[in-house]
Amino acid sequence: MNQFCSKISNSLNGNIEVPGDKSISQRILILGSIAIGTTKIKGLSSSDDVKNLIKNLKLLGVKIKKSKILTSVSGVGIGGLISTKKKLYMGNSGTATRLMLGILCNQNFETKITGDKSLNKRNMYELIKPLRQMGAQINCKNNNLPIIIHGYNETMPIFYEQKIPSAQIKSAILFASLNSQGLTTIIEKIATRNHTEILLKKLGAEIKINKFKEKKIIKITGQKELKARSISIGGDLSAAAIVGSAALITPKSQIKIKKVNMNKTRITFFNVLKKMNANIKISNNKKKSSEQIGDITFKSSNLKGIHLGKKIVANMIDEIPIFSILAAFASGNSSFCGGEELKNKESNRIKSLYEGLTLCKIKVTKKKDGLQIIGNGKNNVIGGTKIKTYYDHRIAMAFLVMGLASKKKIIIDNADCIKTSFPNFITLMRNLGANISKRK
């Protein structure tokens, strides 16, 4: 396995950009594939998840041309994909898998979807149930991949009230509704990232969003063709969060990350950092392709503990691993709850974080849907262990960051998983001054 270790670093400094947002990249590739016309995309993510998605869309008859700067997607219309006898291999991407299950509901043919060992263990029940209600025939064992799905030209509209806050499930249902004869309604009790809604509006879908008390009500009427648009994608906020967090815990550090997506449903983590006494500054705010873009500067900080409730956790679900690392360096106690979705990510992240933090001599208590972490304070984290990543890219990156400010080195058992979201992470961190090396 490709093992790497990180050691205490003197400082991290530089002005950089991170890869394009992976969530938006996956959504616009799929929507562009079923739009009318050619969608031109700048800033597409270079992750393995996106590369696998492009291969699968090509198998389904979509023409995609990619250069260094621009990706062109020639759309085939909502029901225009063609069948393939080949399996769609999704690699490690739960997002792409769920989104593709949604769009395949509108295609009158059978498709088999599979992934790597990690993805094949992830339970898909919460999505399979509503998609079956919409008319899709779905066959699988124990609600896991491999999944065989047979869609229809016209799906049934449904009323869906989310039990678990999940942007992936919401988006898949919205995709499945695009060829429905009628109105599909989704009720969100806890709001999740809204990139899908923004893109659907931009491409001309008949979608309306209202709020009633604390609930978000999304209504979409199907059978309206989408029109291709030019899209510019900002830097991946989750990637920026990991790189910037390294500066917060490393002495004499300052990292400026430019052109980051600053969508309101995604910046909860930065608001949490400010409450933790983090020295961060957001500047140069502007709008591109209906999304907010900005620069973020992170400086070395003396962090303090914080407690996160369910609503906050729902809006920073991907940042919980790096938050847990920062909590170890903070003074005082930190905790989070409402992280049920974390159990069904690339790994059971509550379990993975608990194991790793415990090995690094951090006092941590595992709860049903969260963790309580007693911070050691700046310069007092021991480290000195080997972390089992469970092939989870966010666990791998989070603990490599931890090693940069720990007294003893931290080794991760496999760095290959990082390619699923942030292929140049280690190179970028080294260029900033991070002491990360391959273990021979």
C-alpha cells in the first residue's frame, strides 16, 4: 500500500488555488449530458471521481471533450441516453452513484452500477425506496452495490419528506423527476447544499423553492427540456478547508486560497472556525455562474473548543473530519452530534475518527451520532501512530494535516484514496512547506 507520513513543520506559506468543486462538477456533467445543446465548463474537478463519471457518461452515449481549460458536453436530452452492456464503475464516489441512479430512472433500459470495495459497502436504502416509488425497478442485495436499475421514459411524481439531511438523495430525486408527468415535492427539515437547485434553475428547469417556518419546500415540474449553458466552477470548499486548517495549527503560517466556492449552504465550517477563534479572512467576494466565489486567508491561531448541533453538522458534513483534528489542537472541549450520515460515507467516519484520535493520545468519547473531543491545546498533540484510513480520502488528508503539528510523526496506511477528490493534495502541501514524505 502507498503509505505516507507527515512530521512537524516549521511553517506553511503561500497563495494558491484548489481544484474545482467536486459536487458542482459531478452535477453539471450529468445535467449537461441531458440538456439540449453544448454545455461548456471551466474549472472542472480533476478528481478520480469525476474522471470515472466522464467515462460512464461516454458509455451512455454522451460526447465529452476535455482540454486543460474547458470541458464541452454535448447533451442528448432528458431521455436520450443509450444503453450499454458494460457495467458503470463508479470507483469510490457515493455522490456520482446516487446522482446517476436518479438520472437513470428516466431511461427505458437496464443498467448495472458497481464501485470499489468501500463504495459497495455503502447502504443505498434511503435512496432506493423513493426511486422505486417513482417507478424504477431496482435489484440489489442488502441495499448495496452492485445495483441493477431499469428506468422508464416517464417517472411518477412523488411527495418526499427527508428523514436524513442528504444533498445527494435530494439531488437524485430531483434528477429522477425531470421526466415526470406532474409535480414532485421535496421537504427538507434541515437544509443541505443547494448546488443542484441552482444549476437546474440556470438550465431552465421548472423549479420553485419556498420556506415554511424552518422547512425548505422544493417543487419541480417534469418534462421540460434543459438548455445548455456555460458554467464556471469555483475552487472546492472542502479542499480549501483541509489546506487552510493546516495553517491554523502550524506556527508562523499564512495561506491564501483564491477563487473558492462560497455558497451559503457550504460556508458553515468557516463560521464555526471564527467561533473557534481562528484567524481567517474572506475577501474579494463576487458571483460566477450563480454561485458566490471568494478568497480565504488562514493564519496560525490559538483555537478554542466548540460544540456543534445537528443543523450545523448537516451543513458541514464533509468538514467534520478536519474539524475533529482542529478540536484536538484546541483548548477546552469540543463535540458534535447529528452525524448519522457520517456512518455511511467512504468509511464510518465516526468510528474512523474515534480510532485515529485515540491512537494519537487524544481523549475522545464516541456517541451514537457524534464525538466528544477533549483538546490538548496547541503544541501538545502527541501523534506517533499509524492511521487506518479505510480507504477514505478525508480521513487520510485530515490525519496527514494532524501530523504537521504533532510532536511525533503520523503515518497513513494508504494515500491512494486521496486521488478520488484531491489528486495534487500532497504536492500542493509540500510546496507550501509541509513535511510529508512517502514511507519506504
